Amino acid sequence: MKVCFFSCFDYEAPIIKRWNIDNYDLVILEEQLSIDTVNLAEGSDVVSIFSRDHANAKVLKKISEMGIKCICLRSTGFNNIDLAAATKLNLQVTRVPAYSPEAIAEHAIAMILAISRKLVQANRRVKLKNFSLVGLLGFNLGEKTVGVIGTGKIGSAFIKMLHGFGCKILAYDFEPDLDLATMFDIEYVSLKNIFERADIISLHLPLNDDTYQIINEDGLAIMKNGAIIINTSRGDHIDTKALIKYLANGKISAVGLDVYANEKKYFFKDRSDEAISDLDLVTLLGMDNVLMTAHQAFLTSTALSNIAETTFDNIKNFSEGKANINFLLR
Ligand code: NAD
């Protein structure tokens, strides 16, 4: 059985090889799956992709024509695969439903603390031997109201951490978790109520038609003055142009972004020698109140190990024709 891994970089490839206990024939590629690169999978039985890959209808058709019958996502989110097209082509699709919710939740917490204690600015300063504290006044996280949008696996891990800091926690989810609410003293409220009351808002939702630009001009307009937004979920949850407007006028005091709407074009590669034509990205990168990481929240050794283990389980189940709880499509 030959398995072709797209978007598999140096930080992941050794872990993938280590978990290949059934000795599949592996093709490990850094290339992003697209209509231009899909031919690289020729001769494979399974294709494995990550969130930056483009598994659209055209690409899936090509994959199917090559005789490939299974696509194993190494991600939790699956907005980058056209499931309707995959269904028509009779492709099996699996994912990794949870590899370490804590890894992503910790990154969201790290972003909040980096913003609240101005760590990036402080570190930049001391490296220049400027030991002044002027302009570095922070705030106590435990005194803040945090709005958590999406209280599934990552949102609930994040809530447990926030509870440890002593925050007041508001939450929004169309399926409230009442046990979680009792255990961590959460108040489930409407989205509007979160926008109006939260000092910090963090997103932990799947990307779909209902959650596309869930943060838009209307929501930003009613947020508290000085609110902070953290997005470790998907870039398209936020209307970027509206966000820039509200960052520029100071209503939103800071944003922590691990994801960006147009990230597939830029993230995961060193572009330091390239011009960036996306002017919204250029604007965000130039703003002092924007903390950005390039879709890094998942990047812990625990998470990568869990991703590899589950992905090979999924491949094995496919090869043996067995049922699999990680099916998106069977
Ligand atoms: P999950 O399925 O466990 O939880 C999602 C929650 O969102 C659920 O409780 C669900 O009820 C709620 N929800 C879904 N649609 C909703 C809607 N329209 N309105 C209100 N609530 C809604 O998912 P998870 O494991 O917590 O992951 C959340 C997202 O995080 C993923 O979909 C993915 O996009 C993102 N993610 C990012 C990274 C990263 O590295 N930055 C890594 C993993 C996952």
C-alpha cells in the first residue's frame, strides 16, 4: 500500500515515519495539494492531506481517476475538502477528530498572555538593552470576562485553563455543554451578549456557512471598547477588512491570530524574500496591536504524535475494509 503525504514538512516527517509500523510505502511531500500538484500522487492508494491543502472538486476528480479511494486528513477541521464531491466520487474520507485540544487551547492562552503582558514588545526592547517599563502596563487576566465561541473539544480545554486563572467565562454554542457549565461556572449566552460583555473573545468553531465571518462589522461595532479577539480556529471566521478598521480606530485593542482567511497562499513557507500581494495581510503584519502566528497552534510533539498515530490507524482500517469512527465519508 502506497500513501502519499502532502504538506508534510521537516517537523512532521520523522514522526510520520516513526508511526509507520505497518511499513507502508510512503511518499512524503512538502507540496500543497492542488490541481497543479495532484499528479504527484500517481501510483498511490491513499492520499493524506493537511488543512492548507486544496481538496476541491477538480482535485478530487483527478484523485479518483488515478484510482485512489481514500483521503486521510491529518487535521480536525475539514472545510478544505469538498465532501459533496467526494461523496459523488465514492471516496472514503477520514480525519483526526482530536489530537490534542490542549495544544490549541494553550496557544490561545499564550496569545492572550503575550498580549496582556506585552511580551513581544518587552522582549524586543530588552534585546536592544532598553530596560524601561514605560508603555508596558498590562492587566490581570483573572479579572477579565472571556467569551468563548464554541465549547467543543478545544473550547472546553480552553475554558478549563481560563477557570484556573479565575476569569468570568461567557460561552456561546448551539449545543451548550451543561456539565461543563456547572463544573467551570460558565454562563451560556447569545453571541450578541458575548460581543457586548466580553473583554476577550476566543473562537473555537468549525468553519461552515453558519460560522463564516461570525465576527463581522455588526459584531465588532457592539463589542466593548478595548476588546481583544483571539482566533486559533479558522481565518474565515473573521471579516478581515472590518477587523482592520476596528483595530485601526482602537475599538479593538489587540488581536491574536493563528489563522488568516487567505493563509493557504502564504502560511507554512518562508516568504521573507517574496512580495506579499495580499494588502490586508500586509496591513495586519504592520500593526503593533496584531500578534500573528502562522497556523502553529497544533505544533506540539504530543499533537503531531497523536496525528500520526490516528492517521495510520485510519489507513490501516481502510486497507482492511474496517469501520472507523474517524470517517467523514465511508
Ligand atoms: P469540536 O467539534 O469539538 O467543537 C466545535 C463546537 O462548535 C461544538 O461544540 C459545536 O456545537 C459548536 N458549533 C458548531 N457550529 C456552530 C454554530 N454554527 N454556532 C454555534 N456553535 C457551533 O471542534 P474542536 O476540536 O473544538 O475544533 C474547533 C476548530 O478548531 C476546528 O474546526 C478547526 O477549525 C480549529 N482547529 C485549529 C487548529 C490550529 O492549529 N489552529 C487545530 C485544530 C483545530
